Amino acid sequence: MKKEIISLIKNKYVFILLGFIVWIGLLDKNNLINTFKNRKKLEKLSEDKEYYNKEIEQTHKLKNDLTTNKRAFEKYVRENFFLKRDDEEIIILEDKAKP
């Protein structure tokens, strides 16, 4: 058994194959560890891209709605900027349960 292992290790093809595996796996600039890290980063960036594309689409819809519909524009301005008409008062109620 030991003789088989020793003769296998002494075989130049096995030695070259092991060296190649170590080189690719650990020592190279594009080793397996960096490849897996980069793949995880790519997946996260792809998820971020999808999120931001959805946000851009929603913003375009809101912009289109605000530029074409006067009532939607007035509602948006009143809700987000607390604007009022001259004959109105605005009362803002805050929920104390939410921090």
C-alpha cells in the first residue's frame, strides 16, 4: 500500500497535476477563493441592479402621473411637503408607539 502511494507521488504526471491544482486553487491571481468571492459580489450587484431598476420604473410612473394629473400632483405635494391652501389648517399626528 505504501509502495503504491510512494510510486504514485513519484510519478511526474501526478506531481505536475498536484502542482497545477495547488497553483490554480491557491497561488494564482484568479484562484478559486477569489472566484467564489467575486461570484457572490456579482450576485449581490445583480440583486441591487434589479432593485434600482424597479425604483427607477416607479419613479418614472410617479413623474408621469404628476405631470399629467393635476389632482395627483396636488395630493402628492400636500402629503409629502405639508402644503396647504390659504383657508386650511394642517394638523400632523404622530404615533408615539413607533420610534
